[in-house]
Amino acid sequence: MSKHGTFGDYPPGSLWSAEAALLTVWQSLERYHDDLALIGGLAVHYLTRSDAGHLPGAVTMDVDFGISLAASGDQYGTLRSDLAGLGFRSVDNRLVRTRDGINLYLDFLTEDPPAIKGSRMVDDVVASVIPGVNRALACRRMINVKGRDLFENEQMCQVAVADVGPLLVLKLNAFGGPTGRRLPKDAYDVLLAVTGYLDGPEAAVAAFHAEAQSGNTGHASAVETLRRDFIDPGKDGPVRAAAFYAANAEAGNRIRQDAVTVAQMLLGNTAGQIPE
């Protein structure tokens, strides 16, 4: 996954370039659809409203897929060969295609309990091991995505997107879990995924709570991340969410406090109002 330190560091049009990459590959991977779920920044984008309050929305340069460990193209080819035919080349165990000077990456994540880190070969691509991916595959939401692909053709695809409960588990662990990198964008995405969720913030919180009883192997570490990193405005989560997008000190203070309120609600600690 390629992430910049602030919202403004992303090249103009990077989100739409990532969407074009998604529209380019999704239909070509039809035989894998039962084994795939979109996760990461594009998933946050499709699960949140365009008018997400004081936040500017999602941004990304990657297409991240959760994939079943058992996924296989059988005799009909492989993931790598299919994607190579679409112009994606392998660089350092990642698949990349360049458009208008922007490197667009396809990344795959899988789950192989009890492992909590490392990588596995799925079909013939390298997938990072991340707890919670199986729940993302089991709890998908079909989203209609319309736009131009990398060949400038208009496309309409129904894409399987990890719904908000499993997605929040993955995002929290991306920030502070066993392989978390504590990047500002992941903290920002947690805040945006809750406050801007299509069905409302309360539904996002309820979906996260439901993961506790679902067998999600990443839920406990996600809760620990909330308790350790998000429960106070001076903790890393709120501070880095504000650093990712804050036009001024007043906006930064609001983002930090909103991140704390969201964390408290996700932990079930308060009946206060979730920021929208």
C-alpha cells in the first residue's frame, strides 16, 4: 500500500486513477469474484457519502483486495497472467501500472490462522497475511461503480466491497495492530469510515460491535488499538488523523476530538453524539 503523509500530498486525480484501475481489472477477474473483496481506501470511498461533513472524503493511489487463501484460476490462467495482460507489471512483489505519471498499485491481503503476519502465495501472487480478511470476504456489500477504465472506456461494474464492520477492523489494525505502521491516513480513514458511512454513523458503530461476536480474528487487536491509541486527543490516532487533514489549528482540534468521540462509541463507552 502506498500512502502519503497528508491529504494534500496526493496528486490531483489519484482517487479517480485508482478507480480506473479497479474498473480495468474487476471484470477480467470474474472467475475470482467469490474470493475477492475490495478493502482499503477505495472501499472507504465507496462506503461513505460524498458530503462527509467537514472532511474532504477518501483518497488513495492503490487498489487493495482481500482474497481467499484458496483462490485459484484453475486451468483458465492465473492472477498474475491476467493482470499482466492488462498492463500491470510485477515490482517488488507488487503489481503496478503507471498512468499520467502516477504509479497505481494492486495489493492482495489474505488470512491464514493462526498466523498474524507474513505473506502467502495465492494462485501466483504474493498476498500479505492480515487477520480479519476472512470476515471482509464473508461480509461484502455490492456497490455499483461507474467510470472510465485505464483504456478510457466507460464501464459499469458491481464490485464486492468489504462492509464497514470488517473494514474498520482492518483499518484499525493497519494503524496499530501487529503489523500496523501508525500512518496518518489510516487514522483519518477510521474517522471518515464512521462519520461518513452511507447508512449513518450509528450503523457503522453497530457493525463494528457485531464483529466481536462474528469470529473476526482481528477484532481484539482493533479494540486494543482504540484503547491505546485513540481514547485521548493527545494520543497518536487523533493527532495523526488531524495531521493528515487539518487546514488550521481549529480544524485540527475538531478532528482530534471527533476521533476520540468515534473511538469512545466504537468501544461502547459513551452514549454521546457521533460527529457527522
